[in-house]
Amino acid sequence: MNQTATILDHLSSGKTITPIDALNEFGCFRLAARIGELRQMGHDIKTTIIHDGGSSFAQYSLQLQPEFQLTA
């Protein structure tokens, strides 16, 4: 499985991901590029900027579509 698919699988499980998570868990140095690819594929990915002391970084999450139930 390539990095983009692995990251999508991670996000699809309801988890978030940051650049350091991507590096530590998947060996991905270019998370923003992988997120860009997922967005081009049509996935709705939310970016939240986290401010931690004097540094800031992005945290990404997949906006899951609510499941619709048909009622008769």
C-alpha cells in the first residue's frame, strides 16, 4: 500500500494526523503533498492549525459523510 492510501486508511478510521505522526508512523516526509493528492481525489479533508508554544503545525482530519437511512 502506498503512503497516500495508508494515510487515507488512517484518516478513514476517524483519526487525525500531523506531519510528525506521518513521519513516525508511515515514514512520510511530505504529508501536505499526500493530503493534496487526497483532496484532488475528492476527499474532504479539514486542516486545523495547532499552536504549541512558539511553533505551529497542521493537523488533518477527514470529514466523514453522515450515513443516511432510508425510511419507508
